[in-house]
Amino acid sequence: MRIRRQSAEHREFIDIAPLIDVMFILIIFFLATTTFQQEERDEKVSLPEAAQGQAISEAPKVIIVNVRQDGSYLLGTKEMDLAGLQTALVSAVKENPDHKVLVRGDRLALHGHVAAAVLAAKQAGVREANLGYQARP
């Protein structure tokens, strides 16, 4: 009994014609759905104006606290001690309770200074206090 080997001419291949058909159908689908979104906005509609407006969904503001190597705290551009930082955060939370705090500690700052800033934010009523760091690529 003789076993024949397949020659290079009769190798199996993948037919990509159905794959191309599916891609064209997906492209047509996405083009059709984007045109529906454009029809929802009518340029002829004149919207009413308000004297004072506010966005419906406003992103919560982030208060950035920088902790220097020597243990001093910066809130914006103002340098302050821990008690001053806590009073400033309490007044900021009274204005907007959705404020978030980002504590950025110097890499040579003591952990206790950074932890004290996070604790001051929590005691001031801040719901979310995060630590900032630089990720290595």
C-alpha cells in the first residue's frame, strides 16, 4: 500500500471571502447607527435660555495637597501646617461635600507626614482621599 504525500500545490487554505463580507456588514451597521444619533439633534430647535445655568453632571473637583520633604504642606500655592490644612479642607467640604483629595508626597518625605495629610482629609469629612505617585513605564 502506497501513502501519498500532499504536494505544496494542494495545501489547505483559509477562505477569507466570508470574513470580508462580515467586515462590510459591520461597517454598514456602524455607519447606520451613527447617522441615527445625528438625527436626534435638530438644529431648527431654539432652546430656552436661563439667567444662571449649571451643568447636569459636574465632575467633582479634586483638591491637591503636596507634602514636601521637610514635612510642610501645600494646598494650591499656600504653604501651611497640618492644623491649617485641616481647617482649609473643612471649609472646602462645607462648600461642596463631593470634593476629592489627592495627596502627593515627596519621595523623600516621611510616611508619617503623608499619612497625617490623609487623616486630616478624612477628619475634615472628605469622602475620598487618594495618594498620588508616578508609575514607571
